[in-house]
Amino acid sequence: MDIPYTVLPRKDTGLWNAKVGIWLFLASEVMLFGALFSTYILLRVNSPETGALKWPHHLLNVPIGTFNTGVLIFSSITVILAWASLVLKNLKAFKWWMGITILCGLAFLGIKSREYYQKFTHYGVFLRDGTVITGHMKNEDVKLKEGEVTRYISNLQVVNGVVNAGPMKGSEIEHVMIAPDAPAGHGHEAAEHKAEKIEGKDIARIASYGPWYSPYFAIYFTLTGLHAIHVFGGMVVNTFMWGPGTKMYFTNPQRFTNRVEVAGLFWHFVDLVWIFLFPVLYLL
Amino acid sequence: MINKYLGIIENASKHGPAIDGMLEAVHWFMLALFIGWTAFFIYTLLRFRRSKSPKADYVGVTSHNSTYAEILVGIIEAILLICFAFPLWGKQVNEFPQEKDATVVRIIAEQFAWNIRYPGADAEFGKQDINLVSSENPLGCDPNDAKGKDDIAVLNEMHVPLGKPVIIFLSSKDVIHSFCVRQMRMTQDAIPGMVIPLWFEPIKTGKFEIACAQLCGMGHYKMRGLLIVDSPADYDKWLKAQAPAGSGGGGYD
Amino acid sequence: MSTKTFLSIASATLLFAAPVFAAGGGIAGKVTLSGKPPAEKPIKFLPECKAHGDATTTHYVVDASGGLANVLVYVKSGLAQKAAAPTEAAVIDQSCCLYHPYVLGVQVGQKLVIQNSDDTMHNVNATPSKNEGFNIPQATKGTKNEKTFAKPEVFVKLSCNVHPWMFAYVGVVENPYFAVTGADGSFKIPGLPDGEYVLAAAHPKIQPEQTAKVKVAGGEVKQDFTFKAPGN
Amino acid sequence: MEATVHDQHGHATDHAHDAHHEEHKELSFFWKYIFATDHKVIGMQYLFTGLIFLLFGFCLMMMMRWQLAYPGKPMPVVGNLVCSALNMACKGLGDESMQGGVMSPAFYNSLGAMHGTIMIFLGVVPLAFGAFGNFVVPLQIGAVDMAFPRINAASYWSLFVGGIVMFVSFFVPGGAASSGWTSYSPLAGIATTGQTLWLVGMIFLITSSLLGAVNFITTIIQLRAPGMTWMRLPFFVWAQFVTGFLLLLAFPPLEAAGVMQLMDRLAGTSFFLPSGLVVTGMPSVVSGGGSPLLWQHLFWFLGHPEVYVLILPAMGIVCEVIACNTRKPIWGYRSLVFSVLFLGFLSFVVWAHHMYMTGMGQKISTFFQTTTVIISVPSVIILSALFISLWGGSIRFNTPMLFALGFLPMFGIGGLTGLPLAFNAIDLYLHDSYYVIAHFHYVVAPGTLFGLFAGIYHWYPKATGRMMNECWGKVHFWGSFVCMNGIFMPMFLQGMAGVGRRWYDGGQTYEFAQGVIHSNVGISMSAWALALFQIPFIINFFWSIRHGKKVSDNPWEATTIEWAAPSPPPHGNFVETPEAYRGPYEYSVPGHPKDFTPQSQTA
């Protein structure tokens, strides 16, 4: 038993099966990211003009983002070249181009995780009067009411990233020390080290720049996280094509080329999502 | 008539008859369609059973009656929509009565009770702020706001006078609830983070039950309040007997 | 009736909590409240609770001599070894839409039985900060649930969301030496081995708790506490 | 290459190979029936999984019906069993849920939420889309298999894992999800662990449906047999095609919403939690800034198309069965096809009619009321076409036909009672009442389920080569028909009297409900009787696998291509590639000797 049109296109539709399948799958992916982009728009439109939940503009590092965008666009080109090499029956060139594509994916994820790390180690202290002090803190900067300093922040971060404080019963914070960020326009170095002491009774909550920090970070981490999972998934497929999957080239080269094309289409989609994500999260 | 047969409960609001009327009309329409279909159905089954009609007809129905029937259905639906549904809803959301001519009440729903707040003598509500919420001050009323000093807070028992529209500003503390008084033909979700106004005008005195019409947790079925429509004199008497809540907001803690 | 139930349960708890170290002495004393406490609020009962008659909140229960009831007095530190939790369960009851007792002490790991004697639904919503919280419904008469607490915490508040005036406070402590003051404000912690202890007295509405150093060397030691009413 | 050669000439001729061949067969049992890639086996896997969960969901409901009929009374036997089972799985859980056999409100809510979830996502969708779609669609279009057999298997196993997760969630501390099948935030955001498992389970179920949808659509586009043009497709295939698109495009937003609610619960985000939330008396420490309405929009963007996912396959089955048993072509095939396409499209723009009471302004309500009323038009056309198809027929009243005929008025009632609910103003009175419950249950219970039963009886001979017992089938039908109406008809009256849904005590708390809550007893009796009438079906189903009457490949003398395959069809389905020469319903063609002319028949 053979399933027809796995390799050659069906006459009336002009397509082979996997190509129909991948386009349908991408349509559902569009709906998935579409829903998240809609959420982004809604959260942004609903965000207050002032206060702790104000939508932060230009918070992320644009040069790094731009570089990462470049990496991904470049990989989109190399994945086409990989496919084209196969069409031209040049397996060696395919290996090279696919290898570069995979490395680009790795580079992208590496840079992204560095960006994540920086966010997770940056804190905001939300005061009860509505102001927020952002800056850097170490574990020993948090003094609890009962007992000695613990790895309180890091521990809670794993649970929900939020430290209860203030008048709530769960409040156990005596005070915290925070080295505030330099105010815009002032010398960065000078302000960095002067730690400020904030009493626990003034604090509503403390959070690192994780998804729990504000709706902006929630959607930022969800969108980029989901995108990163897609990049990773694409890389797994590409690595398979580059490595063990190549076997098929010797038995059924046309089908292998088709597979690479499908993987490439998915990779393009992943890039395309990033091309929307970059301006939406970094620039606007 | 058909409503009554189906056991609709008595109406006690001014806009109720319009809604009941529309429901009545739709029910007649449904009934007509259903009887039409069923009659056709049963007749067909009897007439074209195999023993009576051993050879089927390749063509079947050729008349266009069904098309006409469907066009008629479409027209009736359009009439219901344009002449009844749109204006009825429009009246409910666009034509709010003036606040000065109405009884204005704030309702804050919580698991599993209705907090009802009256503005008191000054007809103005005190400020409420989430940051002030504590076990002693469940609604976060600002103790320093002079307007709030004479506010009246009651739990689960809402009084309104007859002959005046009632405007309710509805919100919720925790989860989504739904303020529903069937006799008033009124339902409105109470959504945390939003204050949603609604209004109705009672036309009967009496006790009506407020039910929660949106699953809100294990005590959902018990989230019962009372809406008591008094004569204006009784209402004034009741209002005078209520002690101002001040900043306490009606909490027991 | 409520006082009686409360007293009997409290003394029963004491009896069960005490016996192991019967050797040493004990601590007794009285907790008083100075100043006039804030007025209690009358409770507007829902119809299903009407059997109760009228009642007010019971945040500050003070007798004529100033004795303050519902204070948890417990040995906070100084014990050489930890005592195992008693196998007998502490019981808290809901009847006529109120908790009985209002303040209750249990040991870490001791079973707490929460029961509903009303013909209506209560949900028992515990909101601790160090222990694991729970929120269980008890819809019918006779429902009982068992809970234990893993960490000391004074107090864990229990409340019912259907009847917003219903509160109870459970003090979770580390050892069996604790007592809740009675209607006259007196307490008695018997059976303490000799030693120096930090004794703490906690009232659910008055912060912070008070502590005192007590030395027990056979016989009964006296230790009184005085709380200041808020607003005075 | 070698592997292909071996496959094609699998029947080794020399004796030397025989021993090896036997061994190969032994090994392959696991691959043949468990990790199968054959669409028919996967269809069967879906069928059994779906039927088991359907029964399980029904059991949950029967327990709830006890509580509604006899509030606060201990449930005989079952109550204590459930209590001990839960206690065994998780200490104290049984006492919190079912102490002394009395159901607690939290457990009631869990049962309600899981009844909805299981019936929809693990009962009807796997049956209607997974089982019938898998078994019938490739056969009807004359294909050898699905386009992606391994993705097909992955789709089933994803559903299986999702089902396991859902089932396990009953035994975690706090019990299963209890925030309704709609899982509205913030209630679901502050619920116990069961809700997290619900979300994880849903993500598996959604993945399953997405993979399935890609596969079905590709199969229908690519693998149609020669001559099987679009207008020669059986209506069932059209229904599955549209269903596939609904799943493909409507499910991802719910997946996104599920991920976000999971983030809310596990990562402390506030997608659906507004600022200023007070949870159990204390201001919550989450950042706030989210919107509970966002969840509702994303949920109902799936939720409404999902209704059509449930009903369209059943309509397709009913259409096949009616055509076959009236012995005449379906009336208005083209209008059926265009109606179903239009219905599919419209189902994406009516979702907010589930949210009329959320504070909707005039403009938005006008839009959604209009689309909702418009969507009734194609539904009326489909139903009318099926009714009119009966006219002039030569009707055989066998079991599948009875179920198909039962579907028509039942779906009619369900559809018609949707009309008042389409109007925003009437919702002021009927919102969240039992009227709504009765309405949508008429669509899915006596509606869709009857369609599915019709399908099971109809295609049983194709799958097994044997017939199910007709007599017991009729008992099954008439019993179910009476009981279904006994359950749902009184609910309209309860709803008209204002009884709200999801009330643990069935309305005892409310005075206005006193006049109608006595009918809860009758409803519950009907529900339990309905269970009794399923017993003949279950026995009949298993008994007939071995002992049913053996029949030919085409016992119903039907026209569509699946009946040209052997019964049961072998791996690869057809002996030789079929070709379609005509439309799907050429019954009683004038001038032909027989009263049916199969699609694959040359002349």
C-alpha cells in the first residue's frame, strides 16, 4: 500500500501532501500567534497612562534585538540556499547551508537567553503610594522580619516571583536595600552603587522583571518564549535533516528535498513571527 | 399566554412586559415552525413507509414551497431583530435615567455575598481604594473621605422605593458574579476590575430574590440576596433606621 | 451555651495536651485588658441562622474584672526537646453560624477536626501565611474534616464566606504547653518540666503578642499579662 | 528501497520464509492494534476511547442528578465507594468530596466542570471527528489511508494523554477542575491544582485536534479517488471538511488562552486578572492589569465553532443514513453543501452571544445578534433539506434510520429554542437558566448523540462484516428517545421559572424555584433509566462482533464508495483503486434495474 502524492504533486491541486499539510499547520499557527498579538493589543490599550503598570516603551535593548533579527533573517536565506542546493543535487553545499542555519538558530537562542537573564536579575520595588523603584538587589539585601536573611527572593521567584510585603499577613519583610537604576540622562556609574533602604511597611510588592512583573512582561515572555520553543522545534527538525535524515537523500532524493522544503517553510514562518515581534516589543 | 403556560414568573419591572412580549412572540414563532415540521414529518413517515411506497421517487419534491417558507422565516427573524431586539437592548444600555431621579446604589459582589452601598444623605459615595482593603475594611473605603461618612452599607438585603428607577453600579471584588433578579427581568455580570451600570424600574412592592447567575465557586448556589421594593414611606423609614457605615464598609472583622 | 462549650473543649484540650511530662511545675496567671475595647458590631444573621437569636461579634471578650478571654498563652522557647503531637484531635465546631471555640490552640501535627452542626452550608476558608491554606465546603449537618498544620503559626484564621461574620483563630504551636484564657482571663499550663522559658500571650486582634521570661522549678509559677485595648 | 519491495511482495512464497513471517506477525500485534497507523484501527481507538469517556461523563452526570433530586442525602452505595476511592488516592479528599456519601458543593462543581469537558472534548469530538472521520472519510473518498498515517497516530495518542491527565485530575488535592467547562478567570485562576491539570490536559486535546484537522483536510484535498470531484463528495465528507477547518482555526486561540491561564497560575502573570483583585479578603499580590473578558473572548472564539464541530459530523451521518434508507437522493445536495460552508464561516463571528450579559454596548450587541440570527438560516436550510428528502422515499425503518429520524425533531427543538436566546434582551430573563441547559443539550444529546448512534449502527457491518441485532437496537432507540425527552423537556419549564444552572441544591435556596424543583426527581429518574437503556447497546455492540449475522460487503445496498470495499476493509482498503463515476446518492435512478447505483459502478 502506498499513499499517493507523497512525492509528486497531484494534478488538479498542483501540490504534494506534505505541502498542503504544512500550509494548514501554519494557518493554525497564525491563529495561535494572532490570539497572542490580540492579547498584546488589548493589554496595551488597557494599560494605564501613569503608575506602576504604565506600558514601558523602549525598555529592551534595541541593538541586541536588531542583531538577533539580522541573525534570523540571515538564517532564512541560508535555509533557502540549503534547499536550492538539494534541488541542484549538491549534498555537500546543503550540509554547509543547513549547518549555518542551525548555528544561526543557536546564536539566536543564546542571545535571547542572555536577554532573559538580565531581566530576571533586575528588580522593581512597588511602593504603597504607587511609585516604583527599579534596580539591582542581592539576596542579602532583603531583611526579613523574623529570622535571618534567606534566599527568599530567588526561592519565591521559582514559585511565583512575587514577595508578599506591606500590611498583608504574609508580610515578613523588615526592609530591603536596592541599588536604583540611574535616572535617564544622568551618569550611569555614579548612581549605580548607592543602595537605598526601603522599609517593609512602605512596600506593596517586590518582583524581578519576570512575567509576573507587569502585563508588558507577561506578554513579552509569553510571546518570545513561545517563539523560542518554535525556534527550538525548527532546529530539531533542521538538525535531523542535516544529520540522520540525510539517509533518505540516497534512496529517495525528491522526497528528501520535499521534506527540507517543508522544514524550510516552517523556519520561514518562525522568522516571520519574529519580524512582527521585534518592532512590537522593542520599537513601539 | 404561551409564556404563562410554560410557567414564566411574574414580572415586577417596567421594561419587563416588552421582554415578555418578545419572548411570547418568539415562542409562537417557534411553535408554528415546530408544528409545521412535525406535521410534515409524521405525515411523510406514514405515507412513504416501505410497505406503502415500495418504489422511491428519484426526483422528490419539486415545488418551491420550502424556499418560500425559508424566506418567510428569514423575514420574521429580521422583523424580530430590527423591530424588537435592537430597540429593547438600546433602551437598556443607552437610555439611562438621570441619577437625580433615581435610587442610586453601588453593589460589590464577593464570594458569596452582595455588598450593597447607599450614598447616604449627601447622595454621594465615598472614595474606595483597593490599597485600603484589609480584613477590617473589606471594601477599601477611604476613612478620610467626608463624602463616605454617611454612606450606608448593607449585606444581602437591598431596599428600593417604588416609583423610581434604580441605577446600580455593579462591580466585584474577586471573581465574576452575575446580579440576577428574574422578576425584574434583569441580569448583569459583575466583573472584577470593571464597574458596570444597569438600571430597571420596579412597578410592584414586595420581596424579590437576587440570585448569582455566574458560577463563582462552591457557595454559588447560596449567593442569595433580597431585593425589597418598599413604598416610598417604608423605604424612608428603613433608610433612617440604618446606621452609617463610615469607613468600616460593613465588615464584621 | 457557647461559653460552656468553649470552656469544656478548652479544658479537654488542656487535659489531653498535658500528661506526658507530669513531673515538673506549671504556669498560671491572668490576662487583663486595660482600657475600653472598641464596640462590638451586632450581627445581622441570615434567616437560616435565626435560631441563634441576636449576637454581636466577639473580638474582645472582657469580664467585669478586666479579664480578657480568648488569649492564647504558650511556651514559645526554652524547651529542650520537642514533644510528639497528641493523638487526640482538637475540635472546632460550627453551630448556629458561629465557630466554637473562637480561639483554639493546636500543636504542629495534631489533628484538627472541623465539624458542621448546622443545617446550612459553611465553607471553612483557612488563610495561613506559613502553612498550606485550604477552603473546604461543609454543606450538610454532621460533615467533619480533618486537617493538620505543618509549621507553627499564631494565628491561622478560619472564616466562612457565606456568613461573613464567622471567624475562628487557630494558634498552631510547637509543643503541648499552651492554654487559652477562659471567660475570666485566667489560664493554667500544668506539667511543665523545670527550666527557663519564654512565655507568649497572643490575642487575635491586638498586635504584637506579649512575651515574658518565666523560670519553673517545681510548683506553680504566676505570670500575668496585660493588653492595652486599641484606641486607648 | 528494499523495504518497499518487501512490502509489495509481502506474501513470501517459499517455505524458508514462512517461519520468519509468522514471527514477524507475532511482533506486529503491538504495532497493528496499539501503535497502529492504519486509519481504520485508529478510528477504532478513537471510537473506544470516545465511548468510554462518554460513559464516564454520563456517570458523572448521574451522580450530579442524585444530588439535584435529593439534595444533601447520602448517595446509596456509589457515594461511599467514591468516597473511599478518593480517600485512597489522596488522603482526606474523599471526606472533602463525598463524606458519608453526601456530595459537597465543591465536588458538585468539579463534576459539572468535568462532565462538560469530558463530554465535549473527550466524548463527542473523538467520536464524531476522530472515530467516524478516521474510519469513514478515507473509505468514502476512495483513499488507501489518511495522508499522514503517523501524524494520525500521534493525534490519537495526544488525545489519549490528554484524557489520562483529565482523569488523573480527579485524584489530586482539591479534586478536579471546578470552575465550569468554560473555566472563567479569575475563578479558574484561584482554583486548586485540578485546574492546572485541566489546562495541561486541554493543551494535549487541542494538539490532538489540530494534528487531526491538518490530516483530514489534506486527505480530503489530496487523496480523493479519480473522478471524485468536489460535488461528488458525500455530504458527510463535506461536513468533516468544514469541521476540520473549524478545529484548525478556532482551537489555536484557546490554546493561546490556555497557555496564558497556565502562566497566570504558575508564573504569576495577570493576563486575566485585573488590578485590584481581592482574593479571600486580602488584596492579591499579582501585578494586575489584565482582563477577565479577554479569557471569555478567546474561549468563546473556540467555544462557538466547537458547537458546530459537535453537530456537523452528526448532520453528515444523518444525511448518509437518510439517503440510504429512503432509497432516494438527498434533496438539495448543493444547498446543503453551500449551507454547511456558510455555517462554518459564520460560526466564527457569533461567539460573543455567549457574553451578552457582560456589559455589552448597543453596537457590538447589534452585530452579534444579527450574525446569530443569520446563522439560523443555513441551519434551517439543512434541517429542511433533510426533512424534505423524506418525501417520495421508500422508507426503511431500521435502527440507524430510527436514530437518524430521531435526530431531526430533537435537533429541531434544540435549534428552535436557540432563537430566543439569540436575542440580547430576552437573555436578561433567560441567561444562565435551565432553559439554556435544555437548549444546548437538545442539540448535543438527543441531537448529536443520536446521529452518532445512527452512524455506529450504519457502519458496523462495514467495520466487522456483521450486523448488530436489530431488535435490541430498536429497544435502545425507543428507550433512549423517551428518556432523553424525559430529561430535557422539563428543564425548559424549570428554566422558564428562573431556575439557574450550576446550583448545587437544584434551587432549594430560592423561593421562586419551589414550584418546579420537584421535577428534578423525574429528570433524574429519566437519566438513570437512560443508563439502563444503554445496556442493550453495549451488549449488542460486543456480542455482535463475534455472533452478529454475517452480511455481504454492502448490506444496506448503499451507493457511496466505502461499500465497495471488503468488510472489514483490509490494510489499504480497496482491492483495486476505485473510481467515482457519479454523485453520491444515486438511488432509484429511473431506468436502472436496481434501486441503487454505486458511485464506483461504471455504467
